[in-house]
Amino acid sequence: MILASAGMDFSDVVKITAYCLKAEDIITYAGIRNRHFAGNPPATTAVVVAGLALPEWKIEADLVAARAV
């Protein structure tokens, strides 16, 4: 997992941008997000797009993680 390789986990995620093929996929995405983030989820933007990186994907997400030093 990329977060773990940087010494971080889901608690360090501050922003998610989700790309979905269909508007109804946003509901699926929200369910997945809520399983991985306890309490208030990070700031989130969901966008419906015409295509993703791989044709079999329904949802693609960019996560931004930050930690105070």
C-alpha cells in the first residue's frame, strides 16, 4: 500500500477526489469510503467522467495525505 510505504495510513488522508463512470457509482464509492474512514471522512469531491485508466474500473480515486512535522 502506498500510504504505508510513506509511514502513513488512512487517518492521514485529508482529501479524496473520486472519479466515477456513472452518477450511481458515487453511492458505491461513499459506502467504500465510509468503511475505511471512522468518524468524519476527509474532504471529498466526486466527479462523473467518461473513462478511467482501465476499462474494467468503475471508480478511481486520488488521495492526498499529510502529517504535521
